Amino acid sequence: MNIEKANGAIRNAWIAGIISGTLTLILSLIGALGFDLWNLSDAFLMFGLTFGIYKKNRACAIILFIYFVGDKIFALLQSPASAATGIPMAIVFGYFFFQGIRGTFAYHKIAKTDQKVE
């Protein structure tokens, strides 16, 4: 992966994070998820981790991916019928978040290599 592809993967991951966090916030506020403090904190945690990905932070990329996958598994176990309908969208978001991990690691590897050359 070159620097352009790494930056593209990072950009796609933080855009997916903004979309996912916004959807969570909107659904929480209109009551579709049940308005409570946990759903609001879920959205703001996603926004915080998304900002970390925007800043090319590897830990934030990993945590967001694990948190997202874990949240989807938990939702599937709690309500299999309703959560199953969101699986295709979850796979798409999961793909972009995983690519964000790859992008942040590639970016830092390339940046580290470029510093040694100079």
C-alpha cells in the first residue's frame, strides 16, 4: 500500500465513522433505538474514535473496529430478527473500518521509512 492508498483508506474510514455515528445519534434522538444515555454515549464514542482515525491514530482505528463489531454481535444476540436486517450495512461499515486499520498502519510505516531516508 502506498501513501495515497493509505490516506484514501483512512479518509474512507473516518467518513464511514461520521456516517455511522450520525445514524446512531439520529436514531437515538428520534427514539428508534430507545432514548437513553448509553445510545448518546455510543454515538459520541464513535465520533471521538473517528476523530482519532482522522488524525491517523492506529489505536483509535483498532478500537473503533473492535467496538463496532462487538456492538453488532451484541445487538444480534439481543434481538436476532431485527439486528439481522442490518447485517449488509454492518459488513460495509466493518470493511471501511478494517481498511482504516490497514491505512493507519501503512501510513505510519511509510512515514517512518521516509524519515530514515532523509
